Amino acid sequence: MAATQRDYQAMGRGYIKAAGGVFTLLAVTALLCGCVTSDEQKLAELIAKQMKELGTPAPVSNGYNMPESPSPSLRATRNRGKVTIQPESILHITVEEDPTLSSSYEVNQSSAIQFKYIGLVFLPSMTVEQAAVVIENTLRDRGFRTATVTVKITKASYDTVRVTGAVMEPSNLKIGPGSSVQLGEVLRRAGGLRTQAKGARIKIVREGMLSPIGIAGDGEEFVLLNGNGKPEVPLVAVANNDWIHVFGGSEEGQGAGEKSIYVLGEVGKPGVVTFAANEACTMLHLMFKLGGLPKWADDRNVMLVRRDDGGKEETTKVNVETLLKSGNPEDDVKLENGDRVIVRERRLIF
């Protein structure tokens, strides 16, 4: 081999390229005030170089530096019904060219394995065939002239679907590896609908848990009523990484007038924040619900994206830092149902 083991031990470049698709990795690794550890720097450099190797960056839409949502058809077909690599899966990897790498590996919560002296290799929701391609490319990039890799899942981990919104117990639910489950079963396991959600709308974003914009992406919408106006859950199957969100009912009563605000980016828990009809729905009140923003968030340039009746989107920049300091209601910004609030990472200048 052209490289030594010492060379391999250095955390260097690597791709994550798989048959049938390219997986983009996003990482928040820097702390403000310049107190970044050596390990964090190495991890940041590794992921940045992996992303650079992927080539053309994701398209930027509407000027607020967020990637476009992937095509729903692509999300719905990639690896559906297959057993894929998930956190806590155990893999057996064989490398013909270097038997010291042939071993069993547990997948961590970031969907990565610590591949001995090679370093971290990310395998998010991949099949064994895709994972083998990723590892072979990584080995060649480390100096292997040839790489012949076999990957087997010796212990499959559960797949996951996410349920949010007007259910009693919003959560991530485990389902069988490579299987699907009916929407009605998912809602039952989430504790059922809140009272005000009767007759509500449901949105399903296929593989929305893998998308950088999550439930704000394009999806399928259903109403929990049949043609006769009676409550009914549609016969729809959901599978690994699908995101299901239940909006409050629109009928007269407790749920009327609810507002749902999509919160994305550098926040503690991206997702949908719901305001009741009698609640003030403003940027300041949204920050109260979120408990403020993390210290690495760019709170001076929070983006508010609103779509008009014609489908045109308008982006407004809001200085949340000033708003939180002053608390002046006159400076507050009203939010409307369906608004997207996007918080970007603060750019560090060294």
C-alpha cells in the first residue's frame, strides 16, 4: 500500500458517496468565544472535507441560505422497505486488502462507525450495498489502491417515524426494521389526537427526518374526515424516517384559529410550534416558547419566510437579539399561520 498506518490514523479527507444517492452531512461543531477543543476541530475538518468532496453544494433558495427540499418522489423511493443501517445497528465489515479492519462495529447515534485507524465513517440510513461503496471510496481516498468491502447487518436496529403536533404524546416511534406501519397505528401509539384536533389535517413528509428542513418540506396532506364528514383515518402507510405532523382542527370550537409556525436551523428543537387561537403569536412569544436561542445562533439575522396567496415567498430579516433586550411590543413582529422562522449559525471570524 502507498500509505502507512500513521497516515491512516490522521483524520483526513473522505467521501460519503453511495449508489442511488449522495448523503450530505451537517454538523455544528464550533463554540463562540473561540473555545473549541482539538477533537471538535478534527471532527469539523473531517466533515467539512467530506462535504467538499461531494462537489456541487446544495442549491440555495430565496436568499436565506437553506437548501431546497429534495423531490418528494426521491424521498419516497430511496431504500423504502429495505433494512438499513440505523443507530445501534451492529455491522460486520470485511476488507480483503487489510484483515485488521475486518471486524464488528456498532453504529453510534450519529449513524457513524469508528472504523479503527481510518476514523469516522458515516452511514446514515444506508443499505449494506451502499455502505460498502462508501467504505471502499473512503479506503481508496486513504491510499488503498484497491478496496474490496463486504458489509452485513448482524443486528438490525429499529426504524423510526416522528409524530408531532396535536397528538397526546409527540415522539419518535420505533417500528420494525425495513417495515411500514399504518397511519392509524402511529396515531394510536402517539396517544391519540388532542380533543381540538378532531377533523384535523395531517401532513406526511416522506423521509422528512433526513431533510434539513424537516416537516417544512413538500409532503402529502390528509383530512381526518371521510366524504360524509365523519371522523376517519385514511389508509396510509408510513415507513422509516417519515415525519407525521397533526395540525389542529379548523372547525368551530377549541381548535379553531390555531397557528402553526415552522422553526428551522440553529434552535434547540427544530419543528412546528403551535399557538392557540387565544395566544399572542409574535416573534417575541415564539422565542419565549423556544426558551431563547443557543449561543451559536445568529440572533441578529433571523429569517422570517412568508408565502402569500399566490405562492410567492417573501423573506424578512429580524434582529431577535435587540428584540429580546428591549422587549418593546412596538418592535415585535406578528407571525401568521404557516410562517417559517429560520435561524442560521453565527459566522465565526478569527
